[in-house]
Amino acid sequence: MAVPKKRTTKSRRDKRRLHIFLKKPVLTKCSKCGKFILPHTVCSFCGYYKGKEVINVLEKLDKRERKKREKEIKAKEKEEKKKQPLSLKELSRR
């Protein structure tokens, strides 16, 4: 049976294990609701993929949860409208 002649130092051991670690998942923002999701997947929050509705998420929810989710979606849409650049007419009014 093989026996090492010299003890492996901590630094040599750690250099060997340098690339053994967990990597953060790459996340992208959903174009519809703004939640972070894995790329090339349907958003589990709003059910959209590439701007098209694939899954009707609100259909499976209770009445109370559905109202809550609809309010959140409307609030996100209002925020997005506010972030859009203003036209010259809107700037002159402000």
C-alpha cells in the first residue's frame, strides 16, 4: 500500500482545491414583472416567456391571492411607466 513520504502542506492542499466551489446562478430580470429568473425559462411569478403568456398563473390561485398578485403586477407596470424618458411636451409641463 502506498504511503506518502512527506506530509502535504496546507497551502499545497488549498491550491489543489482552488477550483472546487459552488458558483452563483446567473439570473436575468423578467421583462414583464422584473423578478429575477433563470435565463430561457418561464417566469413562475407572471407566467410570461419572451413577452408572450405561456402559463396563466392567476388561474390556479385563490381569490385573495389573485387580487394581491394583480395589485403587485399593476404597481410594477406603473413604476416602469415612470422610468421611461419624458417627451419634450411632458418636460415643458413639469
